Amino acid sequence: MSMLEFKKVKPDSLGTFGRNTQFRRELWWRIPLHLILIIGAGLMLLPFFWMFATSFKPPTEVVAWPPNFIPENPTLGNYGKVFELMPFARYFFNSLVITLTCMGTICLTSSLAGYIFAIFKFPGINIIFIIILATAIVPFETYMIPLYLLMKEFKAIDTYQGLMAPNLIMSFGIFFMRQNYIAFLPEELLDAARIDGAGEWKIYWRIVLPLSSSALAALAIYAFISVWGAFIWPLLITNSSDMKTVELALAGFQTAYTVEYGPLMAGSVICLLPILIIFILLRRQIIESVAITGMK
Amino acid sequence: MARSFSSRKEGPAHLGGSTLQRQKLLFVFVGLTPILLIYGVVRIWPIIRTFSLSLFDSDLVKPEAKFVGFQNYTDLLSDDSFKTAFINTSLFALGTVVASLTLGLALALILTQFIRRSGIYQLVYFLPFVMPIVPVAIVWRWIYDPSYGLLNLFLSWFGIPKQAFLLYPETGLWAIVAMNVWKVVGYNMVILIVGIRNIPLLYSEAAAIDGAGRFGVLRYITVPLLKPVILFVLVVTTIGAYNVFTSVYVMTQSTTASGNDIKILVGEIVLNGFRYSKMGYASSEAVILFVVVMLLTLIQFRFVRSDT
């Protein structure tokens, strides 16, 4: 169909000028480009497809050679098996508790600190903010040893508190919310509320927080994605099987003597699913907020 | 808690300036103190202690068992594992940056200059970036599997025999680079697309009037004006690559030939600090990582400033 269009368009485009013609003249360019982009998109999706496909294959099909792309006898058996082979529900619960709590504290601390840094001018506040900004670029991997030692002193090894500690606060979140308040929070509104006799906490709770709900939502998504995907800290801070996160359990499961890729893929799908659902529902907002802030 | 605070404050409507100021100060104090306390405990103090710890020789019981000055750093120089790790990590970063930046830039240019309605492509290419690394690394390990892997299936179509990609560090490192490029290319693309969209149309139109073709505009207008954004992407990707750990850990754990594992910086920190309890020594490695990241950030600031 596109070839037909191409033939129809070309002669006419040679005779005229203007943007539209230029665009049409390039039509033949765009067909191979689309082809390349589609192949590339296929490569981007292939690992996910392969994960889903394998998770529905019975054991004999998992190790078939050459492998089938679509399972011939699709089964849900692998999904049942993940929960049999390990306390997967417990791991999922752990991940969920940690992620949701950290998401909550990150949103709360980021918005409160961001609001204070954006609006309140007291001596010293700027210096504090600059310190936070400067430490924001220090990668977690460089200071995890002292943090681990500290958790040991606090007797927080192998506890939820220990697992959550580094993610209670996010310097990027503070920075992000501060920018948001500077740009969008009308100070007259705050002054008006003060004249009406509202206290500072009430102003924060009833005016500032609701006004920044979309920025908070973006931050919440970002926090959820980053805490859910955490690996190195849970690896260090947990000893007992009870405190494992989904990520940790999956990574440990694959080093068992005989790796069963069927259940392993099923577990991976379950681990991926919350993020996938969030991404599908909020795809536009996620890409836009990454684009605006460069968050990583 | 917030409620009780506010109700107490609902006093006189005609507040004097100083009362208001005092209320604000109280709010700032009460609001900021717990946050700064947490921040100090989980971030600032550990960062400081990384530096001090790197000057000590640790034993199993006491991290600061014996002050050794810069001994750990001089030991690093003669530590072959560390050297290999540093080279490997740098290669990993180099490979990731070159490939993901080239591909990301190509994608960004194609999607903004040649294709209308690029939204669906953006979504698909961006998808791997938000996905958690562990399940992603697991499925890539399965793709690279020597006996049943998808990649070996593709290669078999061209008559290439089965390969064990992850078995040796020489090939394994690049196999993981390929996965990492797949994961971060969408992020680079999105940031570069924003950069391109922020270039005023005026410039390219002026160049077009002066007779520049489409590729001329790309080469002499778009890409040069995009330089600060390219630099940002470059630095962010490099920093991310220097911190690589999870993908290497998940993909090579117990698959590599024994004693042949892929050494990387963070892997060395974890190994020395937590397996061998050499926390001081591991801290000195962490400081090196910190210095690398710092230098990269400074380079970025410098160039961005001189450009604008």
C-alpha cells in the first residue's frame, strides 16, 4: 500500500515547493526507516516476550531445541510452582511493604523539604539545600559500607527498617519538589491563608500538598520504580530467607543446582508486573516527567 | 499530628509580623529537623565515614582496628583484581556510552526529523529503562544460555555453532554491555528528543533558506546545538555504567568458569567489604569510585558552562 502511495506522490512533488511537498518527497525515505524502527522495536520487546512465553511453557518445552516461540501446550503450572518452591508470596509482600512505605516517606519528606527550601527564607537554609544538592550525586555504592555498619549498630540488619533506611529520603525528590513549588506555588495564596488565620501546617496540608498533587504523583511513580528495582542493598542487609525481596529471591533461585527456567520466568513476570501495569497506565506521564527532569 | 499543630495556631486573625515570622520559623524548624536528621544519618554521615574508613585496616570485629594512613590506596596500586576491575568497568562504561549514545542520537534524530507520530516508538524503546534490573538480567541470561538460548538459535540460522557467551570475562563483559545498551538507550533517546525539540525552529529554517539540505541542517545546526544535552546524556550514562553491579552479579553468578568471573568495581567493593570483611580496603575502592563520578560531574559542569 505504501508503495502505491509513493508512486502517486512522487511526480507531483517534483513540480511544487513548500513544506508539504518536501515531506511527501521524503516518503520513500520513511518506509525503510519505519522498517528499521519496527525491527528495533521488536528487539526491544523480544526479551519481555521471551520471558512471558517461557513462563507458560511446560518443563519439556522449556528445554526444547530449537525452542518454540509460542508455547505449544501453554500451562499455568510454572506460576503455581514458584509459590511451591519458595515462599514467594512472602517475598512479594516484603517488596510491597518496603516499596510502598518508602514511596510514602519519599513523597512526604520531599514535598515538605522542597516546600521549605522553595518558600521560606531564613539564614542558613540555602546552605543546607546546597549540601543536599552536593551529596545527591554521590552514588549509593560508595557509601553503602558505612551505612551497613551503622545499621549493624542500630541492630537493623535483617529488618524492614534496615531495608528501608537508604530509601526513606531521596535528594532528587527534594530538588524536584522544590523546583515545582518555585514554579507553580502562588505565594499570595499562602499569604492570604495566613491572613485568614490558617497555621503553617494547615497551609501545607490543605493548600500546598493538594496543589502539587501531579508532581507528587510523578515522584511517587519514580520512587516506586526505583525502590521496587533495588537489589544491592537488600542483598547486603538481609540474612534470613524471611526478609528477602522478590528481586533477591529470584537472583538466589537461579543459582540453585538445577535452574528451572519455567518457574524462574514466571517469578520474573510477577516481579515485572507491577511496573509494567504502572507503565502501561501512565506511560505518557512517565516519559514526560523523565523528559522534563532528566530523572534517572 | 499536622492537625493538632494547626488547630493550636488558629489564634488571632490580626497577626503581627513578628508572630508570623516566629510561626514560620517554628514550622521550618519542626518540619526540617526530622528530615535533616534522617538525611544526616543515612547519607551524610556514611559518606564522611567512607573517607575516614579508607584510612583504616579493618578486622572482623572492628572496622577501625588500625590506622594505616594511605596504605590501602598504595595497596590498590598493586592489586591485580582491582586493576582488572577498574579496566573492566571502564570498558563497560565506554562500550555502553558509545553504543547507547550513537543509537540514542540516531533514534532521536529519526523520530524528530523524519517520522510523524513517533509516540509508539518512543514508548517501546523506553520500556526497558523503567523495568527492574533483576528479572531483566535473568531473562537475558536465559537468552544467552549456551544450550537453549535464543541468541544461539539466531546464530544457528547462520550456521554458527552454540556459544557460551557468559562463560568467559572477555565475551561476557560485552554480552552484558549489549544488555545494558538495550536497557538505557530509550532514556538517552527521550532526553535527546527533548533537547532537539528545545532548539528554536528559527535556526534550522534560516539554514534551510541559506540552502542547507536536511542533512546539512542536522550536521551544522541540530547536532552542534545539541552538544550540552549530548554531554549530559554522556555523563549520566557513564556514571550509571561505572556503578554497574546487579546485571553482572545476576548474569554471571555461578555460570562463569571458576576464578574467571567478571571483575567490576562495585563487585570488588562488595567482595572485599562483605566477604573478606576488609571494610577499610573496600572503602578506599569506594573512594576511587567516588572520585571517578566526581570528575565526570565536574567535566559536565565545566563544558556546559563554557558552552552557554
